[in-house]
Amino acid sequence: MSKLEKREHLKEMWRLAFLKAMGASNIKRIFKRLHDRVVTFGTTKNINRTRQDIEKKILEAKPKIVLMPDDPFKRFWSVMMIFLLGYVATLVPYHICFI
């Protein structure tokens, strides 16, 4: 090979290396963007949705009844559950042993 051919070959090798590096950079950028969207929206099934769509869906899925911890009905329900669990905790062993 002559010097000119070596120089042209070297230029071609550098051009190919540059193109491969640019391709890898683009792939890395695409996957970074995909990763950011997965982190933002949770899963890949929500990627094509906007943040407003997801917030609207969350608000629509919010339960209609919210029981606060100091609500009288919740207090009554908790006391009723304690009595029923106590009843079951005594009745089931009695039936297993004696009936």
C-alpha cells in the first residue's frame, strides 16, 4: 500500500468508527429516554400516555368513601370485629375438641 492508500484507509476506518460511535450514542439516548419515561409513568404500558391522563385516571379510581381513623362508624366496626374474632377464636377450638 502506498502512503496515500494508507491515509485513505485510515480516514475510512475513522469514519466507520465515528458512525458506530454516533449510532451507539443514539441508542444510548433512546434507551435513556425510555428509562426516564418508565420511571415517570411506572410501566411500559403507560408510556404513550401523558402525565395528565394518568393523574385523571388515578383521581377517577379514587374510592368514593373514605373512612377517617377517628370516624365513629370505623370505631364501631373495629369493636364489632374484635368481638366477632373473639367469638370465632373461642367457638372453633370448642367445636374441634368437643363436638
